[in-house]
Amino acid sequence: MLFTYLFFGQLTFIIKTIKKSKGSEVFIMFELINHTETSVRQALQDFLRDNEISCSCEQCQADIMALALNRLPAHYYVSKRGEILTQWESQSTTDKARIMADVVRAAQQVSASPSHQLK
């Protein structure tokens, strides 16, 4: 069995290659989803809706997400069951608060020093 990882933008796929008899192969594709990325994206949208920063362009939003995600542990799932379990486990107030705190910290850092010139 051979596993191949493919990266397409924000999606990661695992392709499991199973060698069958007579040299034939079967390819099964799994999509890896990082629940933390989904949670950070939602927290960032909530933050930007209620707060104003020096710039909220796509580049700055991507910078904020990258900084926040680098501080948080990743939580990947592949199946619907995994998605439900991961969402259930992440419903605690402390998890939500930690994500929002890291988004706020990253937004303050990017706002103070954006990676592009402000217009």
C-alpha cells in the first residue's frame, strides 16, 4: 500500500494506492481537513465584523490566519464521523477563547506591521 499526499491550496488529499493482483491498482482519495483552520477562519470573520484594523485586505487576513494557525495545534479529520467528533471536542469555551485570543494577537501584530504598504 502506498500513500501519496497532494496539496491543492488549502486542501490536502491522501491517495491510497492498493496494488491488486495482475498489476492493477485501485486509487482511493481521502480529503484531510484541518478543523483548527476552519475555526480560525470563522473567528477571524467574527473579529473583523466587530473590530476595525488598519487593513483587512485578503493578504492581511491570510497573514493573520497564518500567524494564529502557527500558534495553535492542528486537528485533522477525514470522515464525517471524524468531523462530528472533532467539532464536538472543540466546543469547550477554553478552546474557543484560545482561538479568538490567538486571532486577536495575530490581528494586532499584522495591523501594527502589515506585509505591504498601506494606501
